[in-house]
Amino acid sequence: MADNIVVNIVIAGRKYGLKASSPEKEEIIRKAADVVNKKINYYQSAIAGRSLEEILSFVALNECITNLSEARKAEAVSKEIESLEAQLGDYIDKIDKSRQ
């Protein structure tokens, strides 16, 4: 197994050193930090006067809502795929039986 990659990021002006197990994970960490910083900047300008703690709470809530929504969509797609696979299996079975 490869050595962990140290990833230095900045979130809300604070530096953090994280470890990534692969270059792909490093990229994800960097992109995630970028998304968080952009959302912090958005909320700081959209709701001026709030503390950093409140801003970070809004960012966390927003990301959680997004993740849960995407998980629901993925679950629905997975169920649709299962249904289509079952329909396709039934169709293939009918074709096989008609050839006999």
C-alpha cells in the first residue's frame, strides 16, 4: 500500500494538514475545501454580521441537505435499474420459451 499523502488545506483562514491514501483522494480533499470556502464566502456576504460559527453551521447544514438529497436520488435510480433488469430478464425468458 502506498504511503499517505499529506494534504495542506485552508478552511476559513485556518490551516489543516490531512492525509490522503491516494492522489484521487487528495484531489477530492482539495476540491471539498474549495467548495467549503466558497460557501463560507457566500454566506458571509449573504447574511452579513453572523459569527464564523453560525456561518459554518449554515455550510454544514447545506452540505448535509445536498448529500441526503443526492442519496435519495441515487436510491431511486438504483431501484429503477433493478426494476428494468427484472423486466429485461422476464422479456428474455419469454423469448427463450417462445423459441422452444
